[in-house]
Amino acid sequence: MSKKAASDPAYVKHLNTRLVHAGRSDPRVVSSPVFHASTVLFADYAEFCEREAAPLDREHMYYGRMGTPTTRALEDAVCELDGSVGAVLASSGTASMASILNCFLSPGDHVLMVDSVYGPTRKFCLGSLARRGVSTTFYDPLMDEELHTLVQDNTRMIFMESPGSATFEIQDVPAIVAVAKQHGLLTAIDNTWATPLLFNPLEFGVDLAMQSGTKYLNGHADCLFGVTTTASPELYTQLHHHTLAHGMHLAPDDAMLALRGMRTLAIRMEAHDRGARTVASWLETQPRVRRLLHPAWDSCPGHAIFERDFKGANGLFAMVMQRENEQAMAAFIDSLELYGVGFSWGGFESLCLPMHATRKLPSIALADDETLVRLHIGLEHPQDLIDDLARGFAAMDALAGA
């Protein structure tokens, strides 16, 4: 299939097919070569002057930080995924988030930030943004039209994350976008959980959609990268120039790993979803589990919006349990053999993380006597993962009976 045909929706209607073929820097090879390049040599003075006049020309190289065929291939693949006009790469999802907030907010501005946002984003607002004179109001993720009551004269942006990183509330993105448009505000969203495969924010009118590509886009827990896309050429140019001016650059090997991971994104997401639903259904029967925070379950705040706007789920959800002492939680965690204990998610491996032990959660989702354990269901057989969790619960029961 030709590169042109592969990227033409009239020729190939299914996104998973286009992902397999998109973003090939050299159509003669299946896997894009990796360019380890900093200095670029020009043929003569005339070419130097021509390149210097257009350093971001995608058809030519100017300097390694400005882009290489490897990074541009990844950008093209991401744009194929969500139909954006351009993709701005960064060294991590946190770097992408920081770039958005620093680029579009100035001293004296105010941002509305969802209360269920990723922990480092909260810290960035309370730390770096505050020191720059930007104020933040954290709003309930279940607010929609009433969000207009929090808009101030100096509000410039509404930042969303749906579902929330730990408590999984689903936001009414179209309603929030409508509020933003009414007040002339920018909208941005952390779309790491869904990826554009399950929810494309640009189709719902969001201005800036960022992802930690470290998670599902890469899918193999072996590289860090972030990416922001937009349907606005003006916003893309502004963010792209800002990112380059601050020295942000994605290493070529990480770009290659990310691009390789994206080829299998569609089938991996389907497998993660199937496995997670199987494990979640079993957890629902366990006496120690009070409820599930899985967007596909009606016990999850905003579930009706999920059913309306999303095309599916993935492998990340949480279970709410009665708060146990540290000894009981340690017995549960330490009995698990197949679930790793670690940050991040989206790779092929399963993870288990007691969220109360890592950071303060928003108070909107948990009662005082509850604790939350986040699970990422990898690509192992679901029954093996269920058996492993059963061993963990049995270890808690044995401790209680001792």
C-alpha cells in the first residue's frame, strides 16, 4: 500500500489500518530508520541561507533539535491518530503539560484545573505556576455548565482530565467546551487514559490535547515521551515555537520506540479492555471490594457520559476497599506475584498501586474509611491475574484471623 493511500480516509476507513502504515519516513522500509543527528551539514552557502530562512521546514533538516525524519515520522503517526494539524513532542507527558501551561498562561492569569488531575500537574500549578503569578482554582470534575460560576475576569484556560488519573471521574467535555467558548477561554485536556483511539478531544472542540505517550502509545514501558496536538494551526505554531525555545526535544531512540509501539496500539487496547473487564467483574464479587472505579461500570462517577462519548475502555481502573492498616495492605501487596508495584501504566505488564500511600487524593471520591488501589491489567491471561489477586486477599484474611 502506498504512503498516500494509507493516509487517505477515503481509501482506508479504519484507523487501526492507517496506524500500521502512517508515519513512515522512508517508504522503502517497514520500520523507520533512527537518525542520531545534531549537526546538519549544508551543501553550500546558498543552501545554508535557504535552510536558515525556514528552519522548521519539514522537508529538510536544519538542526537535530528542530526535527529529524525519525521525530517527524512519529509526529505524522500521532496526527494520523487524531486528525490534528501538528504534533508537538516533548521528553515526557509532564513536560508536555508544563509546556502548555507555560506557553498560554502569563503572570496575572487564572486557570481552572480539574481537581482529579494527575499529581505532578497539581504540583506544577501550586509550585511553578504560582511562582510565576498564575493562580489556579481546582474544580469538581463532575461540574459542567455550572463551571461558568468559577470563571474570573483573568481566567484564560480550562484544563481537563477525563477520566481522572486516580479516581476516574468522567468529565462532560462538550459541556465544558461550551462554557469555555462562551467566555473566550482556551481548553486543554490530558487524554492519556483514552488516547484518541477511544476518545478524540479535538472532535469535541478541545483546543489542545496532550498525552503521556509513555503509557499506551508506547505500550512497552521502555521510553518516556509526551505529545500535544491541536486542530488550530495558530496554536500549533505558538506551542511548537515555545517548546523549541525552551530546549525541549525527544531523543531519536525514544521516538523510534514510540513509533514502533503505536503500530500495535489498536490491538493492545482491545486486549487490555477485555482483560480488565474480566478481572473487574470478578473483583465485583469480592467482599473486601466496596465498589469499582472503572469508567465502564455504573459505579464510576460520570459513567453515563463515558457511554455517550467514549468508544471503549482500557486496562486501568481502581477498586475502593475498606481502609486497612498498613500491615494488612503490605500482606496483600507482597503476596502478589504477577502485579508489579510501580508508577506509570499502559505497558504489557500488570501493576498494582495503593494510591493512599503515594499522595493525597481529592476528597470527592473516597469516604474517610475507604482506601483506593489502582490496577493496570496488562496482557497476561486474566485468570492468572484473578488467581494472583485471590492470593492477595487470602493473605489479608489470614492476617486478620491470626
